[in-house]
Amino acid sequence: MDVAAIIIGIITVLAGLLPGLPGSRRALAFIGGGGFALYGLYVLNQTSGTWEFPIYLYLLPLFILGSVASASKQESVG
């Protein structure tokens, strides 16, 4: 799950590079995706103890990607 979090975080950051995005959505993608990827790296590098990656955290990048896609679609139509 932690490797998937890193990959999804990187995809979210890359989605922030779409042309025509407002600055707020671009920042949301960079901060949210970067944070998600960094948390995935943090969990991946744990060497002791029990570390969980709560499944509900995967809703955050999905929300961000939906928001970015919506803003990009509105920009291309309007």
C-alpha cells in the first residue's frame, strides 16, 4: 500500500502541471500529492513497530484529482 501511495502522490503532483489550471488547484495538487507521496515514503522506511496506512487516506488524492480534472475541463470549455 505504501508504494501505491507514492505512485498516486506522484500522479497527483503531475496532474498539477496540466495547462490552464488556476493557481489554487495547482497548489492543491502539488501540496496534497507531495504530502501523500512523502507519507508513503515515511511508512515504507519504517523498520520497527507496526505502521498502518489507513485506506481512507486514498480518498484524498482521488478528491484532488477530481478537483483538478474538473478545473481543467472548465478551463478548456470556457
